[in-house]
Amino acid sequence: MASEEVLHSFTMPAAEAVRNTTLGALAGAGTDLQDTWTWVYTEWAGEDALFLWTVFFLITSSFFWIFNLGFNFLELTGQPAYLLKYRIQLKQKPAVVDRAVFFKCVRTVLHNQLAIGIPFHYCLLPLLLWRGGLYDRALPSLPYALFDLAMCSLAIEVGFYYTHRLLHLPYFYRKYHKIHHEWRSPISISSIYCHPFEYWLSNLLPLVAGPILMGSHFTTAMFWVMLSTASGSIAHCGYHLPLLPSNETHDYHHSQFNQIYGPLGILDTLHGTNRRFKASVHFLRHFTLTGSTPAYVLVPDKSSKDEQTVTE
Ligand SMILES: [Zn+2]
Ligand SMILES: [Zn+2]
């Protein structure tokens, strides 16, 4: 037998076994998810659209606080100390955030979630019901859900970029957006520390634009909101941590004010609002860390006296 055939006889059955196991697991998981959704929909929720929508709000709002628990502990205690070296603004960001400032942030975030989030959430329901798809008994297929998520990402890129640029016009900045920029070195929950008008215009509207546009299913919409919540929290946490997506971009926006307005970078490239970022050392550090070495050690900034001092 030729060596290629020998290799083929070993690799093909192995590859097929992996493929069949993976597809089998996905099909099994899909069936389980469908069974769970059918049960929730018919037995538990009793097909009550308003009740399910309340569950949606409670789960997605609670997710914000649950996801940020670890970051909050780190901000309030400076522990575990070995994570402090991952701060993006090494000298500017304090190891421990002032408690009064932290709890002011908590109050503003809760106000936005409750006073703005709840009415917005319930006003949205008739619109989503009109679009259809929200409470379909059949779950969307994986490709269908992924396509919706891709469209939601594009919608938030457009919606957030342009509303954010509007908020940087002098009138809107002074009146609304400067509150969000009180955090020059942001913390994770400061992602929705902002004026209620900004929360409505620049956070909630672009977030729901995708699910409305696509007539997304309840489960896709919930996954999308939780994904965006996690992404916004990581973008603001101020720590470039191993294995997490790089957050050098939005942290740069908070430190420099007039660079990087969008979440994906597509419109920033189109409008040239990332030129200074691209010329900075932070652009070179804009990648996911796969080891334990901090980004500022991997890509040192020779011109920064602050970082030299920390490295020594
Ligand atoms: Zn921000
Ligand atoms: Zn801004």
C-alpha cells in the first residue's frame, strides 16, 4: 500500500468519526434546545407573550450584573493583584476605584436600566410581534440564527457609530455625552454609565435595530443582547486580559476622546476616525493575548516614561 493510502486509511475514518460525533452532538443539542423551548412556551409560560417578555428583560438585565461580578470585585479590592499588570492605562487607572465614584456609577446604571430600560422594553414588544418570528414554536436553525447575529452586528455598527458621533458634536457632548466620558479610565459597568437620553439613543436603539430588522426569534434576540452586554463590559473594563477579545480600541476612545467611535472598526476606517489610533502603539497591541505576558511588555512603548517605570 502506498504511503498516501496508508495515511488516508488512518485519517479518513478518524475525520469521519469526529465529523459524525460533532454533527450528532449538535443535532442532539438542537433537539434538547427545541424541547426546552417548546416546554417553556407551552407548559411554563402558557403562551403569554407579556410574561415571556418580562422574563426576557429580567434575564438580560440580571446578566449585566452577573457578568460584571468579577470585574466589580477587582475594581473594589484590587484583587487578585496579579491581574493589575493587565491594566491598559497602567498609571492612569487606579488599582482600586474610589467607592463613592463606583457606587455613583451603580446608581446611574440602575436608573438607566429601570427608568429607561423598562418602558423601552415594553414599547418594543408590539413592534417585534408585528415583525413576526419572536415567539415561533420552532427554534431558528443555526445558520439562520448566525445570519441574524451578523446582521445585528452590522446594525449596531451603523447605529452606534453615527449616534456616537452625533453625541460628540459640541452641543450634544456638553448636554449629554460628557457624563459617559467622566470615565477617562473606564470600568466595566461604566459601559452604560451615561445620560438617560444617550442610553436610549446610542445604546438601546442600535441594540434592538438588528432584531427588529430581521424579525429575530426570542432566543436569538436574547443571545444577541447578552453577547452585546458582555462585549460592552469588556470594551470598558480597562484590562487587556488573556484570551478575551482586545479592548484597546474603546479604551483609546476614552483616553483620547476623538478617535474610534464604532464597535467593529468598519466605519472608523471608512471615515478615517481611527488614523491616530492606527499610528499608536495601542494599535500594535490590538490582538487577543494567548499567553500571560501583558500587551505592554510584548509591544513596549519606548516613548512612554510611565510604562518604562512600571516595567522596571
Ligand atoms: Zn464608552
Ligand atoms: Zn464618546
